[in-house]
Amino acid sequence: MVAQLVKEEGILSFSNIRKEMIDLVGGKGANLGELLSQGIRVPPGFVLTSKAYRYFLDYNNLREKIISILKEEKDSATASSRIKQLILSAEIPPDLEEITLNAYEELVKQVGKEILVAVRSSATAEDIESASFAGQQDTYLNVERSQLFEKIKLVWASLFNERAIEYRKSKGIDSSKVEMAVVIQKMVNSRSSGVMFTLNPANGDRNFIVIESSWGLGEAVVGGMVTPDEVVISKHDLKIVDRRISKKNLKIIYDPHLKANREVEIQGKESESPSITDEEAIELAKLALKIEKHYEVPMDIEWAIDGDLTFPDNVFIVQARPETFWVSKQSRQEPVTATTGERKVIVKGLAASPGIAMGKARVLLDIKDAKEFKKGEILVTRMTDPDWVPVMKVASAIITDEGGITSHAAIVSRELGIPAIVGTKDATKLLRTGQEITVDATRGVVYEGRIIAEEPRHEVQQSTGLTGLSRDVLLSLYPVTGTKIYMNLGQPDMIEKYLDLPFDGIGLMRIEFIVSEWIKYHPLYLIKIGKPEEFVNKLAEGIAKVASAIYPRPVVVRFSDFKTNEYRNLIGGEEFEPEERNPMIGWRGVSRYISPQYEPAFRLEVRAVRKAREEMGLKNVWVMFPFVRTTWELKRALSIMGEEGLRRTGEFKAWIMAEVPSVVMMADQFAKIVDGFSIGSNDLAQLTLGVDRDSEILGRMGYYDERDPAVLRSMRRLIRIAHRYGRTVSICGQAPSVYPEVAEFLVKEGIDSISINPDTVIYTRRLVASVEQKLLLNKAR
Ligand code: PEP
Ligand code: MG
């Protein structure tokens, strides 16, 4: 009876799988089946379902043994190794072995010769969360027939990784009830491979499909190691309209003797001959159209042509994800291609948040007049501060006289996904309320009138655009990176909008938004009127909103980093805040927390964090200290935090911002008292170069630049020293969001995580993955 069941549903080939079958075939299996059902060819294979796993357990009477180990063994590490041992030494039931081999033979028959397969874990619905938490994504590539069952057992055993057991314990999930499916898929023996886009990546034109192709495995193209051949195909008649054949000097192939990928030089004719035939290119284009139709957004697709198979069965899709660069910057090409009449530039400034908008300007010099502002108007003002956020939220674009690209207006606009131009010097004088304008915030130019025929899409593509897929399936569309990709977030409500994005945590949660928009009162004033709990509760609520939405991924909550002028604007603030000449380098960050005046308010901030962690159970909340200058002040602040019951432990981390150069200089000393650093490149550039980050004069002259060698050298130094002392380094300043080359530099230097603005999460994840791949290849050479 049981054996019969296994025969029926113990093994399913991809063609019998649909996306609803996660319980049986896991997230990965379901995704592959779904693609295939849409006519999108993936490398052939089958899934050993959760039923097969169950059958294996029952056949060996492992269930009770696992339950009793989990019960009696308090130490998860020991429980893990005992259970894994049980699984690895158990026997695969002969009939299960037989049907697995039959399925494998079917694959071999299709190919006509011995093949290599990938054996991958595919977590089922109940266990998806802990699987992704525990990194239980075991995949074995290039597996030979003789190793097949060993690898299958290894994948099953990975259900009981120590971290997975721990995680389930913490969530009250019974580890003996979780199950795992195993995907077995032919390794593509890539004769040629590459990427393709369902739009022209050079200008965003959606009428074309562009295929980039080279010999061997795809890493050569993705990692930029060769200049690929390029084929451009028109979408409406599937005709090749352009073709460029390049000289391809190398390829990467799998070497079965080395059991590793190897780079091979290409000489002679092969290097200059086309790596893809016309019929293959057209077949790829057809698949691309199907994928684009299915996901309803332009796609960025990795493909391969298998040298073992014949056309058209040899043409495979290996990865498909939404194209983000042009979708988010769709507007870029629009002023160029679809303008009406002549364009008159009224004012220029720094492009702070990309996108385009058209509409009526509203010049607003004083926030007291906010009532006049109508939803959808373009806000023109001198500079924004936290009081302006409610107006910014309903504006269709923002233009300021003052400020650089790390100013308040710039940072908030990017988070909101609103086009913004800052530092125009005199926009408030040159623009009139009611005037129709076009804001091209990608180039930093404001035009008179509406210069685009149709209404532009100015919103940044912050969600993946894919609907109806589980988070696990969605995330499987993006590359895994060794460097964690975190996101910056200030406004708790915005988390819902960004939930689908592939980020590993919040690397900077600026609490100033909660204070100025939700609490509104100065904390010392609330203490004075006997309502300190109001501050604690609302702050905890804001933190919890984000931390619970993304649990168990970490949220790094930064203690308040208002400057005196900003604190003064809070209700009741004037009484407690002196007027400083240079607030930017004044009573800011830790210097505040340890001062007798502000210390009671700092204690409220700590209490809010503790409330979120302990009362609400959100153990994924960590903290970060901004604007740290010296070790003595930090020690004092840490001990105040300790007095309030928050102490660093393995699971509660305290980071500091590395944004004052003294932290870089004394990194070895700081490393002894904190768990990690996060580079505040906005302030670090300002203070290293002596350039006011808000000075539009210096900004326009090009002085404010985080890519300056002095700043990069500081970052490198910090990473090296921190790692010597076993501490992690992240970055949460704007630099990697604005300059991909900074992200690349940091990955090469070995940074542990990068925290970026929501609009660049997908782009940066891809970039980091390709840089990492290249580093690995270089190492392997
Ligand atoms: C920074 O300085 O880089 C940073 C992230 O902090 P802020 O921009 O809030 O000063
Ligand atoms: Mg800073």
C-alpha cells in the first residue's frame, strides 16, 4: 500500500508539477513545474516528493528515533549530528531506489549518454521559513550516478541542520513534522550561454529582445569576462534585425577530472564564429516572450544551450527575473523619444532621486503654509526637514534650492520613490506656483511645460511586479549572494510596499521618521509632562511594525540622529535645544546620549528597543549608534544601555556607524567593544574631505564625492581592521545605492553586507552576485 503510494506520487517529473503543489514538491520544485507548464523550457528533471521522504523514514523506523532524539537532546548541535547520522546511514527502500533510478534512466535516455545532475533541496510550505533562515538550501552540482543516493540523503539530512532545529524550537515548530522534497535536474552541458533582455538594455526600447551569447558556461558573460555576441530580434515578427559577432577569447567549462569549472582560452576560428545559430536565437526569443507575458514585466533572463541535446530541446532558460534598470528608469528615454515641440530648460540641479514627473509647481517657502499644497503638485522649496515629510509624500516630484545628494530631501525622496532634484540654487525664484513643468530627475533638469506626449510613469519599480507567487518562489528568482543585501528604511509604513524585494534585513532603520511623524513631541518634553510612555510605546510600535513584517531577518535600529535644529522643530523642543552654529558637527549622536540633559531621553529609546525585543518577542531587532567619535563616550553609552537591561549577546548585536574618521583611525579599539560597524559614507565623505554634504556649491563643483580615493581608502582600512578582530562591516550611506562601482569595490574588499535604498535592491543583488562569481573564478584559476 505504502509502496504503491510512493509509486504514484513519490516521484513527479517537472511536467506533472504545478505551482500549487508546494507541500508535495517544495518551493523550488513548484517553480520549475510552473515555468514548464507555461511552455518555458527548463533543464529536464524530476522531484523526489515529500511522500518519498516520509516513506524513507517509515521504512527505516526513523520517525520515533528522531522524535526521541529531539526530546532528550537539549543541545541542538548534538541533536543535529545524531539525526543526520541516522539519516545518512539508513537504507533507501529498494522500490524507492528503483523508481528513482528509472526516472534517472529516463533522463539519460533523453540525452543518449551518461549525464551529470544537480541535486537540490526544495523546502515544503511548513518549512520554507526555517529553510531560508538556516541557509538550508543544500545544492549539489555535477553529481554522478554513483553519488546520487548519497546526495539525496545529504539533502534530507540538511532538514536537521543545527540552525534549522534552533529556529524551529524558537518558533514552536515540531522538527519531527517537517519534510523535504529533492529536485533532481540535468546539469546543462553548456555549449553556449548568456543573458537576454526583453527590451533593449542600451536604451530601454521595449520593441526588441536582445540576446548576449558566448561559448561555454554563462559565468563568462554574466561576469563580464568576454565581449559576447549580440543578436537583436524584433518582437512583433521575431526577425533578427541586428547581429554583432565578437572575438571571444575564453570560455568556462566544467572539467569532470578536476570536478570543477575551468577557464579555457579560445583560439582560431571558434573565437570569431557565432556562438548561437539563428534558429536558436529565435527559439530563445520565443521563450523570452512567453516569460515576459507570464510575468507581465520586462525580464532579464539567463539561458543556456545544451551540447548534449538537439534543437529545440537543447534551448533552456536557467533563470528569469524582472529587469529593473529600465523599468525603474523608464522615464529616461521618454523625454528623448517622445517630446512634443521645443524644450526650454528653466533650472538645473543635482539628480537626487531618479524618475520623471510633469505637473504644476507649488513654491512653498514655509511649512506653515503646507495646507496650500495639493496632492500631485510638484513641491519647490529651499530645503526639506522632517516636518516636510507629509507634504513630500503627496508630491509628484520635489525640487530644492539647497542640499546635496545626501540631504534630507534626497534621502527621503528615494525612499518614497519620488523624483527629486536638489541644490538648484534658485528654483524657488525661477519657478512660479501654478506653472506647468516637467521634472527630469534622472538628469537633474527642469523643463518648461509638459514635454512628453503621454503621461510618464515616474514611479520607481519598488516591488518585483510579480504577483500570486509565494515569497519563496519569488526569492528563488534572484541570485543568492555571500554578501548580505540589506535595505535602508525610515518610514515603518513603507515596509509593506517593499516586502517582495529580495533583501536580507534592514541595515539602517532611521527612527527620526517615527519621532517626527508619529510621536511629534520632543522626548524631554514628554518626560516633563509626565508622559514618557507615549514615546516608548510609539517608538516600539514603529520598530515592531518593520521587525515583525520581516522576521526573522534582522532590523538594525539606529538610535536617534537628529541635529539640534531638527530636535528644536519637535513640539516642545525649543526649551531643550540650544541654537548651534554647526549642528551637523555639533551635539549629535552619542554625545547626546551621555549628556546629563538628554540621557533620560536616550533611556526611553533603549526602553523602546527592549520592549520590541522582549515584550513583543522580536529578537531580530539590533541597535546601532550614530555619530560615534570616541571610545570613552561609546563605553558610557553602552553602559547606560546595559543599565536599562539591554546587553550585547550572540543574538543581540550592537553596531556603530563608522562615519567620523576617528572611528576608522581607531577601529582596532572600537572593535573590542562592538559587534559590527556600518559605514556612514554620507558623513564619512563629508568629514574626510571637509566638505559640507549639504553645500550645493561644493556639490556642483564635484567636491562631494564618496568615490574620492581618500574615502575609499578609509573604507578599505576599516574592513581590514574589523575583520582582523572578527567584527562585521556593513555600509548604510547612499554611496552604493548611487554608485554601483562603490558596491563593487566594497564586495571586492570583503564587506559583509551592503544596505541600500529600496529602488536599487534588485539591481545591487545582481551586481553583487556577478562580482562574487568573478572573484570565485579568479581564485579558482
Ligand atoms: C551616513 O552618514 O552615511 C548615514 C547613513 O547617516 P545619515 O545620512 O543619516 O547621516
Ligand atoms: Mg550619518
